[in-house]
Amino acid sequence: MSLAARFGWRIHDRLVARAVLGMLLPVWLLLLGFDGITAFISELDEIGDGGYGVGSALLYTLYTLPRRAYELFPTAMVLAA
């Protein structure tokens, strides 16, 4: 049994879901990319303090991307709808 049949989705429900989700992912990734780049640029000011280098700044930015993605989801959803 398909997922659509299991939840009783009609064809227009599937079309709307496909349209919204089809736009959500690119918008979300674009926002996440912009936010990640600006976060990395703001971390460049801290380079040289102690043992904090470019690699540490990049690693910190990469480690905070899941939190940033979670925070940007509502904005991406509004922009994609």
C-alpha cells in the first residue's frame, strides 16, 4: 500500500505537497548557504586568539550548520510557499 493511499491523500493533496516540498529544499539550502558563509566570515575575526585557526573556524561553522538549518526552516517554508 502506498503512502498516499495509506493516509488517504487525494491527487490535489499530492500535487500541492510536491510543489511546496519541491521549492522548500532549494530555498532552505540557499538560506543555509548564505547563513553558513556569513557565520564563517564572522568567525574570521577570532582567528589568531589562542590556537584558533582557519580550520577551527571552518569546523565550528560546519558543526553549527544543523542548528542553523533548524532555525532557518520556518523562514524557508514561508518563502517556499
